[in-house]
Amino acid sequence: MPVLLLALLPGAEAAGYYLADPGVRSFSRGLAFVAGVDDLSAQYYNPAGLIRLRGGHVRFDMAGAYQSVTFNRADEPDNDLTFDPIVNDAPPYPIPSIGVSHDFGLERFTFAFGLYPPYAPDITYPADGPQRYTLIESIVVQTQVGPSAAFRPHPWITLGAGVNWQLLIAGQTLVLTTDDPAGDIGFDMRATDPFKISWNAGLLVGPPSERVVVGASIQPPIQFNGRGYLEGDFTNHALYRNGIITDATTRDDDISLSVRMPLVLRAGVSVRPIEPLEIELAGVLQRWSTMDDIVVDDLQLTVQNTFAPTTITDPVVLPAEYDDAWSLRLGGDFDINDRWTARAGTFYETSAVPTRRQNVSLPDAPKIGYGAGGSAHLGRRFTIDAGWSQAFLLIPEITDSEVTQIKLDINGGDVEDGKVVGNGEYRSRILLFGASIDVAFSLPDNDAPPP
């Protein structure tokens, strides 16, 4: 069952499972948005940046996230097997963010509340494709909701912090097999952790003119403990058609999934060589190597057959063996005039997934990308943003894969590794696009237009 558990693992940031940090302005700037963050996505990146929001603001952000994946599984001449390429058929996944902020007339404070989920795609492959032993369909839904605040104790220093409630839903369908040539078994797994509390904190240091600003933030590790179900379908199995397996399906409605997400550190420096132009260089470190393992426990999955029922009860422990991932991001924006702002940026990021574990359920590799977009300022109260980003995964042809079929011993109840199914050619590209609107209210008479 290792591949099943691996695919249920959501990542943090753009390495691992998630595609990118949230926010149209962020991916328009090549994700360089730690020291220069100036909208309500500061709740996610660096809550100290909320201090730049004067008066009141309401923001709605809608993005589409899509990851194209093509996999051409390596042929097996010894077994006289050839495979056709498969692609991810899932459409772009819509992801909303919404937030509200207000300073309540306090010059040194800003308070905010928002929903800001990270970006993750849907993945769907052919049910009978050569990748079915690794993945047919996968989905991860995660929310982050809560309050944040920024406080400026000194003209050069701003502190920020937030508390958030997180919900995680992870699910996957794939095919297990047995030693029987017609031994395909459909499996579906879902797990949910409905309530987890976490926090983040940030810092901005720079003069009031903001000619040079240094920013940093921290997101601590978080332990998810989900519960859900695991269901097997023997409809297409020869032993069911022959009457040896007596029940078409088997299900355990109370399994547990335990996974610890990594520490994330962000830092950046922004400069304004001229007043309309801001340029930021930022870096992000994700401590994936501190994740010890992924555990599925509390199994009571029974297979009914004419000999004797077989029950799987042992916990499944998967060593993660991930690598720390880091990224370097360069981007910024230019105020063309009072009405228009242009943005662009580029980035490079390493992978949290070792090459030997690369597979269609978790396509992650070193990547390069870019973003572009801009804002239209409609008077003092309305700002509309739009943006676009692409990232290209640098995946070599895999010849040393450790991704195997999952074999189920129907008689003994053991779960074993079968033959390798992860070798082959992978191609993947990440696409993000979206728009947002910021509505300002309660602005002081001498306040500047919305950022």
C-alpha cells in the first residue's frame, strides 16, 4: 500500500503535492511576495504585510490550478508488454480566497480575517491505463481560515501573526493486484481531519519610505490525523467471477491517516530604485526531511471467500524519505501610472520527491517558471488584479524507480510490493491563472488609492 499512502500526502508550498502559494498577485510576481506583500494574501505569506492596508478592505480572489501530466510507461520486452502514453484528464481546479481587513483608525495596527487555501490540482487518469496500479484519481482539499494582525511598534519595524483553522480531505482511487493474472482489485480511500489549529508569524524591517525592506515569516510543522474509509472492489477479479470470493466489495469505515507537514521558512528583500518600481528577491525553505513517516492504522478490512475470511489489521508505515526543498524567486511590479500596475517574475525550485519515487500520483521535480499580470485601479476604492503563471518540471527519464504494484495476498491478508511500474518518461507543466477584486472602504480623506 505504499503508493496509495504516498499519493494521499499533501505537500506544503510548490514542492510536494501543492502547486504554489495562493494569490493572484503572488504568482504574477514569480511568487516573490514576502517583503513586498501588499494585499490580503499577507495572511498567508507574511502577516506583517497587513500593515500596508489602511482603512478597510474586502478582497475576493479566484484562481484556476491545473497540472498537465503525460506518462509513457517503459515497455517490458521480456513480458511482451507495451504501453500507450496517458495524460491527466482533470480540468483546471477552481480555488477561491476571500478576506477582510480594517485598522479601526489605529495607525499602528491592522486586523484581518480570511480564507486562503493553498493551490492543489485534481488528477484523473484512464481507469484501465498502464498507470492504474499507481493512480486513477486523486484529490486533496485543504482550507486555512482565521484571524491575523499586524503591529508596528517602531517606524522601521512591523510584526505580524495569525492563527488559523485547517481542514484536510485527501482521497485516491487505484488498482491493487494479486498473483492471479486477472487479479485487478479496485481500491478507494478517503481520509479527513476536520479540525487542526496552526499559526504563522512574520516581520518587516525597513524605513517608512520602503526604499529597502527586509521581510521574513515562519509557518510551523502541523500534524494531521485524519479518519476515513478504505474500500475494495473485486468485481473485475477472476476469483469473484468464479465464486471463490463471495462479496463484490469490502469496506473499513474507520481507518486513520497520520502525517506531519513540514516547517516552512520564507525571507525576502525588496528595493525601490525609483518610486514606481519595486523588485524583490525571495527564498523559501521547506523542511520535508523532518517528516519521519506516513501511517495508516486501525485497519479491519475483511475479504470474504469460500475458504475462510481474510482480515488485514496491521498498520502500514511508510518511511517518507523526502528531501528538503528550497526555491529562489525574483519578481516585482511597476506603477505605469495612477491607473495601471504591471507585474512579472521568475523562480526556480527544487523537488521534495527523490527521483526514484517519482510517479503519476505525485509528479514533482525541480522546476523553473514565470508569472505575469497586473492591476487596474478604478478610483480610490476598487482594484482589479489578473495574472498568469507557468512552471515546467525538469523530470528525467526514470530508470531506477522504486514505485511498485501493490499486491494483496487474499489468503494470508498480507500487503506486498509487486513489480516496478514507475519507470518511463514523464512530462509535466503547471498552469495558474486568476483574477481578484479589492474593495476599499473607510479610507481616510488623505489616504492613497488601494494598493
